[in-house]
Amino acid sequence: MSVTKDGDTGRWMSQIRVTDWTGKTIHKKKRGFATKKEALQWERDFISQSTGSLGMTFGDFIALYVKDMEHRLKPSTVASKKWLIDLKVTPFFKKIPLNEIKPTHVRQWQNSLTSYRDENGKPYAQTYLKCINNQLTAIFNYAVKYYGLKENPCHKAGSMGKKKADEMLFWTKDEFQTFIESMKDRPASYTVFMTMYYTGIREGELLALTPSDIDFEKKTLTVNKSYQRLGREDIITTPKTPKSIRTIPIPDGLCTCLQEYMSHCYGLQKDDRLFPYTKSFLYHEMEYGCKASGVKRIRVHDIRHPYVKHTTKIFSLRLMDFQAQAYPDARRKTRGACQLLRGGQSQSPVRPLCNRKRFS
């Protein structure tokens, strides 16, 4: 290491040379600074980061943390994590040494986020605050486990935000019909939202669909991949979780809709993406459809909730049917509810008739 002053520019030059056991230079780094103090501080930070010292700044530690996560998480997950950390976490803690961050620092950071208001006077959503707090907690857990940090200051500071939103908006069947009618003059968007509504698949899963994933004879749709757009590059990965790989039955109306859409896609190959768009396209089309139809604005992700809620009820009914067989005296109570399975889907909401406490 050496710090010298450049006679031509007047800047202080800090140079670090790393050698292997034979003395051969394997890494050389040189930077210029306005003052000698800045040059010396950069050298100290570089050494702390290289040796994994807890005296390194939070900003240097984040660089090590993200580099390690890149080998263990999906690119899309790393990109989302890094974006959130760079935007909401690092600016506050960046220059503080890792082992000097206290619960009081965390509380100050939390207070700055909970007191934020945008130009319309709206605060951050409680679920968003919880997500940000979880990121910081995970970072310090990593430091405790792998770098010997004594304790996680987030544990004493407490949490912020809520895990679940106070209210989730979703469409009734009539609202969806009103919305989808307004999209009939936009074939791609019409097919996109029909597929999401009747299958309950996620946005990334939808955008990764190919013709080979749809079996019109068996009337099924297979989900086995997900699409992400990262750094102007299209990336296809596995779905969110192993259980997300699944085969979904699709109704006749959706089969007809998909067949008609695919018939107008020129030169479509079996491994081509059915919907060669990005998530921003979905958000834009959702905005258009809501304005054109007059229905309330919901998130694109929430289109799948009516399907998920429906399948959850079907599972509950199957469980009650099994319980009725195990407890013959309960058959009368569950018969009305289980008729939905034997007689087809009903247009009215499912209301289980059995005593949940007794058969839980």
C-alpha cells in the first residue's frame, strides 16, 4: 500500500497491491482522491472488507453480502433485493462501521420511513415497510452467522409494518365480466387476463407460457417456468417454489380463447413465448381496462385471488366429504355442501354447513 501525491494533478493517489504466496502480483488497484485523509480512509476500508473485519462500513459489507447471494438466489431475487437495499437501507447506514450500528440507529431509520409522506400525503404501505425491515434483519442475521457479529440490533429495535395488508381488493364475477368486455378489441390483453383469471397463475408464469404448455385435448395448462426482465435481458427461470410446478385444468371458454389467439400468431413455434411482453405491459393494460370499464382498480397480481379462493373452498369440501365418511352421523350436515363436488360448480358462494370446531 502507498499514498503519494501526483505532481501534475495535485491529487493524492492510493495504490494497493495484493500478492500470492510466491510474491506475484494478483491484484492491483489505484484510485485518486482530493485529500490525503480520503486516500488513507479508502485504504482502511479496503483492508477491512478484504479481511472480513467487523470494522468495515455497512456499505462495504453490503457489497460482500450481495456477492454471496448472487451464487445462491435467482437473478431476479438478487436484483429485487439489491434494488430495495440500495434505495431504502444503504443511504442511512452506508458510512457507519458494521459493529457500531446499534438498536437506536435502527429505530431512527424506522422512524424516518414510517414518517414519510408523498406529495399526496400518503405514507408507505404497511406491507412495504415490513418488507424493507425484513431485508435489514436478514443482512444482520447474515453478519451474525458468518462474520461473528455479536448480536442483531434489529431484534432489540423491534419490527415495523404488517405482514398482511388490512384490505385486499378483488373483483366479483360481474366486475370481471365488465372489465373483460372492455378488452375485446385488444386480443392479446383479452387472452392474458382471461388466462390469469381462470387459471390463477402468477404474472411471471403467464409471460413464460409456450404453446407446448397447453394441451387442448386434455384441457390442461402446465406451469413449469417463470419469466423475468433483468437489465434489458429476458430470463426464464424455475417458478417461485417447487410446489409452483403444476398442471391446471382449464375450462372450454378459455380453451377456445387460447386457440383463437394462437391461430393469429404468425409463425408461432412450440417453444416460443405465447405472450412476448413484460410486466409493465400488463400494468398498462390493466390501467386501460379499468378506466374503460369503470370497475375499481386492483393489482394485476390480485386477479388470481378469486381462483385461489375457489380452489381453497373445493379442498375444504373434499375434506368435509372425507370427514362425513369417517363420521356417519355428520353426513347429513355435509351433504348440502358436498353437492357442489358431485353436481358441478355453483354460481353462489360456498358455505360449508359442518361444525368447523368439531371437524377441524
